[in-house]
Amino acid sequence: MKLKSLVFNPFYENTYILWDDTKEAIIVDPGCYESYEIDELKRFIHSQDLKVKAIVNTHCHIDHVLGNYVTKTYYKCPLWIPKGEADSYRAVTAYAPQWGITGFTYEEPDLLLEDDAVIEFGNTKLQSIYCPGHSPGHLVFHNEAEKIIIGGDVLFRESIGRTDLPGGDHSQLLDNIKNKLYTLEEEIEVFPGHGPSTTIGHEKHNNPFVRA
């Protein structure tokens, strides 16, 4: 599996493009909002001659869904979101103007993903792991074969997702990191929703918020 990260919007959100040798791809958490950001994403996908199979969200806070509408409609593919994030996603329309974002368009999801769902594209499989705490229905996506996790806003390099937003639960987040992520192999690389990548091992030994 190959991976490209693009940083978009005022929240410096990591949008991920995942693909393999078949050229089938998914876009995870499209945060592209400005026209130049949308163009950057399109140029990269075109440069790699990729066929986008689906748009996938780890969770549905505003910074991770700003590009849902434009990517789904442009690539004519389905939108898959976590089942527990449906209400959070619908709420974005109401609060987006408070963040100075007036161009958000809600796009109805085609599939609600649950815990242990398997996402397939090309020869690649990702398994979802239910990790609420930052948001009520948050999923992370684990590629066991390549030891990679697309982690959204659960675990950052020496930090964790904030829990003061609606639906957040600090103790739940810590519990999920300890019991669902820290039990995985230490060499697994975590690609978070913001900032640089890290590894499970590094966070177990160095994260000041939650250690093994």
C-alpha cells in the first residue's frame, strides 16, 4: 500500500490518499476547502493515474469532512462514515459559519461503518477499530499486513485528541488508546489527523498523556 498526506484547511488537517499497485485508491478525511487545495488533491490523484473507489471518514468533525462533497461528486464514488458519527456530521452545517466557513455542503453518506468493518480497495484491506473519546463514533483504520494505522484524532505524536468538544470523553479516549492501540505491535506506524506520524512503541514509552 502507498500513502500520500496532504495538509489542508485552517486546522492543518492531514488528508490521506491510499492506493496500491492496482491503482485503486481511497481518500481518507478529505479536508480540502479552498479551490487551490481541491486542485492540489486532484493534481496528485491524476499524476498517479488513480481510480478513487471511496471517500472515507475516521470521524466527522468539520476539519475532516470539508471536502466530502466535492470529492464524492467529482470522483463519482460513495462516501463511507462511521455509524456513530452520523449526528456529528449533520451538525457541521449548523456550526460551520461560526468558524468562518460558509461554503460547506453536506453530502449524504452511502454507508455507515461499524467496528471491525473491512474496507477493500485493489489488493488492500483495512480493518476498522472503534476508538471513541475524541468523538462519539471515531474509527481508526488498521492495515495489518503493512503495519500502518490511519488514526484520525485519537493518538498524535506525544499527544492525544482533544476531548472538550461535544461527544468527547477523556477517560474513554485514554482507555481505548491503552486497550485497543497500545496492545498492537510497537512497530506499527500511526498516521494521525494532524501533525507528523509516530509509532505505537514511541507513544507507549513517551506519550505524556497515556503510557503503557
